[in-house]
Amino acid sequence: MSHLTYAKVVGTIELNKRQETILQIVKDHGPITGEHIADRLHLTRATLRPDLAILTMAGYLDARPRVGYFYTGKTGSQALTEKIKKIQVHEFSSIPVVVSESSTVYEAICTMFLEDVGTLFIVNKQAHLVGVVSRKDLLRASMGQQDLNAMPINIIMTRMPNITFCLKEDYLFDVAQILIQKQIDGLPVVKKSEQDDGFEVIGRITKTNITKAFVELAKDEMII
Ligand code: ADP
């Protein structure tokens, strides 16, 4: 099945006759393995694989390893929405790239290139989050005539308390909405410091992480 066909199925969730039959078998006999469904239909497991993938992805069926398929009792889109909304930040976050607030703009540019990220988090001596610097912040600073080696990063960064951040238990779906609403590329994932009111940066979540989650979600459903 091509990726486009796959996307179309998600959109319309129209089942063919064989898929309807599979659904009925699982409703009547679930939990049931793919092998047993195939036996009942006198087909091979391989032939059924795409149908099972569609039914699972669309949310009609769920599957547990070594248990088999069972009927969820939900409409396809309800189940998929629920699944999306349950993904937490820590499942897809990346390692944060931080620079010290005593760094220069030049050093920050080098770090951004070397680490291949679009956003840097600026931390103070206690390793607490004090700022965020994006690619455009650095480009803007570079457009002037100033010496970038002499320009401290903390004069161009977006600073606390104006930083939007998230916790590792937050939902990825909520983060995605914040990124759209605030028109930013990513958020630092933070943990409240045990000593004071500061926040330690423990991760980063960007549009790329969210794209990965989206792809993984679809892939999981296809493999089962
Ligand atoms: P770019 O500017 O490279 O397109 P963004 O859209 O992420 O990247 O950043 C836009 C502006 O928002 C920048 O000035 C940046 O400092 C600021 N910014 C980026 N991330 C955050 C954040 N999590 N909280 C607050 N401000 C942010």
C-alpha cells in the first residue's frame, strides 16, 4: 500500500468487505491472533496483514503481543485521537543543547552549527534556564556591524519569564498546539530545581520531534 493510499484510509475509514468480515470475527471471537483470523478466512496471515493494519490504525481493533486482536468498541477516529492525546513529551524529546549565559554571540553561532540544532537554551552558573536563542535571533544580531565576539548572548536572548517551557509528563499534543499558537519551533523540557525556584533544562521538544511522533504512530499501527 502506498503512503497516499494509507493516508486516504485514515481520512475516510471506509472498510471493504473483507475488513468488515475480519471485524465481525474479532467482535465474536476476540482476543484472537492474526493466525486464527487467517484460518477462519482460509487465507494466509500475509494476505491479511494490510487489512489488520488498517483496522488497527483506524482504531477499530487493538492488538497485544501474544494475546491477539480485540475489538475496541470505538469508532476509528475516536480511538486514534485518544492515542495521539496520550503521548507524553518524554517519549519523544531530544537532548537539549545549552550554552552558558557568559558566552558570546559568536560562540553561540558555533555551537548551533556544531550541534545542528535550531534553538539554544541559555543557562546560568547554577545550570538553570535563563534564556532561549533561535536561528533568527542570531541572524538578526549578525546583521549589524558589531563584533560578534564581543557581544554577550544574554543581550539578544529571549529571557525568563518570557520563556515557554514544558515538563516531561506534559502531553505532546498540548505542546504542538503551543508551538502553533506562539509560532515557535520548540520548547525546553524542564524540571523544577530542588534547591530553589530555578528550572533545569532536561530536554528539548521541537517540530521535528512531533513529526517523528506522527510517523512512529502510523508505523506502529502498520507493523502489528
Ligand atoms: P526562528 O526565529 O529561528 O524562526 P523560532 O520561531 O523558534 O525560531 O523563534 C522565534 C522567536 O521566539 C525568537 O526570538 C526566539 O528567541 C523566541 N523563542 C523561541 N523559542 C521560545 C520559547 N520556548 N519560549 C519563548 N520564546 C521563544
